[in-house]
Amino acid sequence: MNEEIIRLENLSKTFVSGEIKFTALKDINLSFKKSEFTGMVGPSGSGKTTLLNIIGLIDKPTDGKYILFGENSQAFNFRTASAYRKKHIGFIFQTFNLLPVYTVYENVELALLLLKKTESERKDAVMQALELVGLKDLKDKKPPQLSGGESQRVAIARAIVKKPEIVIADEPTANLDAKNAHSIMQTMIRINKELETSFIFATHDEKVMLYLSRIIKLEDGNVSEDIKINS
Amino acid sequence: MKTEIKIAFKNFFGGGIKSWLNSIAISFAFVFIIFYYGMIDGWNQQTSKDAIDWEYGYGHVIHKNYDPFNVFSLPESHEAITEDFTENLTPVLISHGNIIVNYKANPILIKGIDPNQNIVKIPTANLKNNTAVIGSKMASECKLKSGDSIKIQYFNFSGEPDTVNFKIVEIFNTNVHFVDNGQIWISIHELNKMLGTQNHATYFIAHKNFENINSETWKFISQEALIKPIQELINTKKAGAAVIYILLLAIGLMVIYDTVALAIFRRQKEIGTLAALGLTQKEILRIFIIEGIFYCVGGIIIGLIYGIPLFYYLARYGISFPVSGDSIGVIMAPIIYSVYSFELIANTIIILLMSSAFISYLAAKKITKMNIVDSLKGKAL
């Protein structure tokens, strides 16, 4: 439970556009432990998504260190980073990002296809994940036939089907109504508890904060507060 | 690679009618390329066969001075047939002369051939004294029919002009105008008599079992060498057809390029998602290349569905051309039966697949430079 999986040391990120420089993250020092349910909160432009992208290995810091499972990510090339994402990191996006031509089952299965799992392994895992998010009956539907809440559940199933150590979720409830947002959060808490998956959110939805075990507040690219909540 | 193929396969079918419309467009190029080349191959094969059947046999043994394109070489290009040249060879003696039709003298070649020959299709069996056979084009030009008498003017053994009457006993139909236009065929014995020569020949038509004989006077030209100029001529038509081939291929490939390029623009989020799921950019690039190839595979399958009956019809019943071969200087049957070889179909498929892979790569290579974060926002391009 107290095993450290992520450590950020003096991490900074600066975007350059022509002659304009914008520092999105400044000297971030954070550490994340296994099965934490962490939310990064803050206003738009505070650096939440940038930090999530770096943690998810889809972006690189300009300065500082990002240590993932004891390995310095600076040494990762594109292939290594992809391999880490494939195996250890699941993503949940605000806009779900489901592949429209795939069924619910196929969308979830995709994550396992990339891991070269056998068909029976894939089938078991996909059905288990769909059961966990309560979408077993909709497995043959395609994303355009689903509601926002259902789509986000598919995205969750896709993120957790490979049983990753970390799930990154960028504003997962932003496009959902209160009822669906509550249901989604409950689902993620259950997964967090059952699979010991670490969840790291970016959110500015105050209702989501009620579910978090740790809240990191970001302001202008700095960590202003890091609050651990005893549930 | 298996995973990329699976994903591309699903994307192709997921594209629904759009994917099939692309494939239909490519199928037109595929079918037309095979149709066109099949027709040229059929023409080539028919022409070669006709030339062999009517003129070349298994090769010619020609007199060293004989130049088929120079009528003035004829008086110096015949020689007595020696014993070595009697087996598996049909002698032909040529002289020039005039045919008198309606008081007008038209230059012709008088060709004497062994009436007992069976190596070429010229109907020589009825050639006796003062009888001749001519081709249908010659008959049409001179307004002659079977049973007509004709007067032939020629130069006899003393070099004096002389005339002789012949009865047309048969008019044959052939596509090979080199044995038809401006020619009459008579018995070689008769022609030797007219010219005052003893068993002379200008060239021989070789039979199947003929073996080359070393001689200073006679030169053997194989069947392949005789056919070569015809095939080269037809191949130049094929080279011309390459322009159409390239044009059709370009249209098909442009369809693939547009589709793949547009798909990348439209599916940026999907590209970002695949990258986030753990695919490398090269793997994603491969998916789009394979998708491009699938459009082509779909085109080939559709093309084969409606192409096979069409090709079968053209191979069996042929296609007629209003232009006659002699008007364009080549042997050409009025109906050309297309020939579709395995090689033609396999080569066309391979070229289409390779080109579609290459064009898909060109359209999709920008994926390798796309930023994942921007892709996920749909703003990478």
C-alpha cells in the first residue's frame, strides 16, 4: 500500500510558441503511492492536464526528473514510453475517445490486443471489466448508440481491462450529469479498492473531490496544497 | 503486425460504404488495366500464331541476297536447291511481275510454292499448270473471284517481258497481309519454268523437324527471330498503353491518398488514443498503410467479381475492331480474343498492392511527427 510508484523531482514544463514562452509547471515535487485515489484540482491553465500528460508518458518535462517504478523516464525513448503505457498505464479522457467503428466489447478488447493476449484471455478479461462497470449487456453496441455515462464506463473498462498499476483520468466527469458523475466515481472507487489501481485525476468538479483520498491543488503551475484525506 | 492488421481490418469494415466506394473506384483501374493488357496480349498471341500458320512455319532459310523489303534483290536471290535442302523444307521462289486488270498493269509478287506443302495454310493443293491462288484482299483490290482468268506479265529467262494466263482456283482468307496483298501464289515448278530456272528457290519454309544446315548461300532465321519484329511492334503499342496504365493507376492511387490523408485528419483523436493505449507512432503508421492496402484489396476483390465474367466473355467471344490490320501496318484479326495470363493478373495485383502501400505511406507518414497530446485534442494537423 505504501509502495511508491511515481516520484516527480523539480519537474518543470515550458511551452514555446514562436517567441512566447509559457511555463505550465514549475518545480513540481510529488510522490504517488500504489492504490492512491488522487485528484489534481485547480482552475483552467493551472497545469493539471500537463502534469497528467507527463505522468502518462505522453508528454515530456522540460526540466526535472520523473521516476516511474524506480526508472528515470528521461531515459525512455518513444518505444519504451509506449511499452510502459501499453502495460502499466490506463487512460480515461474527458471526451471518452472511443473508437466509433468498434463495438463496446472491441473498444475494451483493443487494450488487450496490443498486449498480444490470447482470444480466451481477452474474452475473460473484457467480460470481467464490462461486468465491473455494469455494461455487460451493451457489449455489442457501438459508441454512437451509448449515452455519455455509458461511454465513459466503456472508457473506464478499456483503461482497467489490462489491470494497469496507474489510471490517468482527465476530467472524467466533465461531460456527465451529476447522477452519472456519481455513478462513475463510485465505479472507479470500487476498481481502486478491488484491483488496487492508483487513480490520478485532473478535475475542477467539486463533487468529485468528495471521493478523493488525496487532493493536490495546483495554481499557476505550482503545487499550492497537497491534502491527504483519511476515509 | 498481426494486431495492426486486425485493427486496420476492423477500421476498413467499420468505414462501411465509404470504404467500398473507394474500393469500387480502384476496381475500375484494376479491371481496365487487365482488360487492356489482356487485349494486347491476345492480339500478340493471335498475330504470332497467324504469322506462323500462314507465313513463317518453323523458320525461314533465305538466300543470302534475299531482302524481303527490296524487290530489286529478287533476280539475284535465288539458287538451285541442292540435296541437303530437300528434307523438312518447303521451297518458295519469288519473282516480280505485273497483273493486268482492265488494261492496267499492277505490280505484284509472283510466288511459287511446292503444291504438296502442308506447313503453311496457303491452299496449294489445287495448284497445277496455269492455276493460281490469291488472298481475299488481293481479290478485292483487283476485283477478282474464284474461276476468273488473269494475265500476268513477267520477265522470262532471257530478260524479255512475257505474259502468261492463270486461272484463279481459290481465294483464301487470312489476316496476314504479307501473303495476300499484291501477291499471287502458283506452283514453284511453273514459276521455275517461266523463269527458265531449274529447281530454284528464294527461301524455304522450315518444318518442325528441320535442323539447321551450314551453308554459305542459305541463311536460317528461326521462328522466334521472324516473330520478334511483330512482337516488338505490338510491344510498342503496349508501351503506349503504359501511359493509360499509369493514368488509371494514378487515379486509383489518388483515391487511396485522399482517403488516407483525410482519415488521418479526421481521426487525429483516434491516433492519439491508440498512442495513449501504447502503440508506437510507427505501429499506427502501419495501421493506416494496411488500411490503404485494404482499399486496394477490396478493389481487387470487387474487380474480380465483375471482371471475371467480362474477361471470360472477351476471351471466349472476343472483341471486334473496325480498323483492319493492314491499314495500320500490322497483322490484326477482325476479332481479337483477349488472353489473361496468370502473370498479367499477378503482376497487376502486385503492382497495385505495392503502389497502394507506398501511396498510403506518403499520405500517412506525418503520423510519425504528430504530437500525442495535440492528437488527443484533434489539433495535431
